[in-house]
Amino acid sequence: MITFVLASASPARLETLRRAGLDPTVVVSGVDESQVDGLPAAELALQLAELKCAAVAARADLPADALVLGCDSVLEFGSQILGKPADAAEAAARWHQMRGGSGVLHTGHSLRDTRTGQVAAATASTRVHFADLTDAEIAAYVATGEPLHVAGAFTVDALGGPFVAGIEGDHHNVVGVSLPLLRDLVAELGHSWVSLWSPS
């Protein structure tokens, strides 16, 4: 059976894949994300995903027959590209700017078949509409620490859910991995999505 490897430390990505029937092995890439800069948001997300995937796929201790998935998400808000905030002050400043507005969450996906060396990659983009939070709500949310660990300083599947007024596109993409896109990439590499389901 093919081993599915998630090249990401994101608990939300892992949980999304598990709920979709997969049982990923997690191998964190350790890629320095600051090495890539100056690209449009969608390309930046894809290039970072490709770097993470390649770094993990090159490891000697991986099974010979594995599918390695690298993902990276960034929020495009106006002319800004927002990854994880550096600290609480930055997270609060972002929310003061984002509330009542909307941005596009881009998640790059890079999937490599270690047996053939083939790679399938693409970016999924979802528009996110933010609620008009009060100053007190922003302060309370930032104080939880959750916004410091995620691209764009928000989640849709946890404490930040009530602060997302709506989305246009794939909900799972906002969590960190687009399941419909991933299914397409799996098929592009010659595999069946349902063959990846973990035996229950």
C-alpha cells in the first residue's frame, strides 16, 4: 500500500486529511520560508509548497513507494501578502485592517510520487470575507494565541470560525489543503483517491 506523507507540521491539515479517510505520516520539511520572496501570492504559495515537498521527498528514510504532499498557504489582502504574523502586535494590526473586508487565501500543493519521481502541483484560491470585529473581539482573539500560528492570522475551523463571514470556493482550502484539488493531483500521478483510504 502507498504511504501518504504530509510534509507539514499543520495540525489542521493533518486532521482534514484524516477526516477524508487518509492516515498520513507527518514529516516536517524544515524549509526556511524566508528564502522565497518577491513573487505574486499564488506563485509564492506554490513555490514554498514545492520546496517543502522536495525537501521531504529527498530523505533517505522514506518508503520507496510514497506520495509526498507539500502545502503552503498565504493570504492576499489588497496588495499585501500575509503569512503567519511575527507576534501578537502584528496579528492585532492585521485584524484591525482586515475586519469587514475580504482577501484571497492561496494554498500551494505539490505532490510527488517517490517511486516514479513525478510531481503534480497547483494552487487553490478561496476568497474569504471577514466579519466586522470589535476592538475587544480582536484583543481577545489575539490573546488566545491562535492567530500567531496560521497564515493570515485566522482560522475557519477553530476559534476564528465566527469571525469569517463567508467564503467563495473550497472551504478545506482555507483550512490548509484543498481536497478536490488534491484528488485531481493524485489522479494526475496515476493513482486512485479511494485507494489511499486507510483501512478502518
